[in-house]
Amino acid sequence: ARLMRRRQPAFRHEQAHRWVRVKESWRKVRGIDSATREKRKGRPAMVEAGYRKPRLVRGVHPSGYTEVLVYRPSDLDNLNPDLHAVRIGATVGARKRQEIIKKAEIMMIRVLNAGAPEAVMEEDLFTELEGIDMEVG
């Protein structure tokens, strides 16, 4: 999959380098005298259909896997570890996140956002607090 990917220009807003208020995200150039719009030599490239990726690598994660969004452990059942990598949904809680990560490890499926914050269980919190002297004075 990596062989089919080719380098793309970094499509940035035409004047993002000039002011902080102009963000780098691409906006189509519409000025009547814009050198970028006229595709003059030495100017930033414009977004065009010709830069599109080949169909086989479109939507493929840089690791070479197809990314699949998962919300529950049962979503992993029909996935192929050789083709798919998993991204856990943002609304998934800590307990279910841990279940998904454990099941993915067993099935040898790569989790792209496994390093996201883990839940602090109440028992762990209390064991940490036991060693601290809370009395004042």
C-alpha cells in the first residue's frame, strides 16, 4: 500500500504565513489577481482532482491497515488482523475501552488509540490515599 502512495503538496491557505489569524487549513483562492489561482511558477499548489490517491490506498492508515471505528467488543468479531486496525470511538467509556483493548490483544488486532487515558478505578485511588497523612495541625 505504501508503494502506491505518492507525495502530495501540503495544501495550505495562500497567506497563512503572513498573519496568525489566517489559519493554515486550505481555503480555495478566489482573488482576481491571485498568483496561486493562476498557477504561477513558485507559488503554492492548489487542490485539484489530479492529486487524488489511487483507489486501493484511499482511506488507508499510514501503517497500511484499513481503519475501523469500534464502539463495543463485539465489533471486533468480523475483523481481519492482517487488514484492519481499530480506532476506539471517542464516546466509549474507560471500562469498555479496556475490554476492547484486551480483546484486540487476544485477536492480535492493532489499536491505533490504545494510549488514550485509562480509568482510575476507585480501589486504586483509595490505595494511593492510604499512605498519605491527611491530618492537619
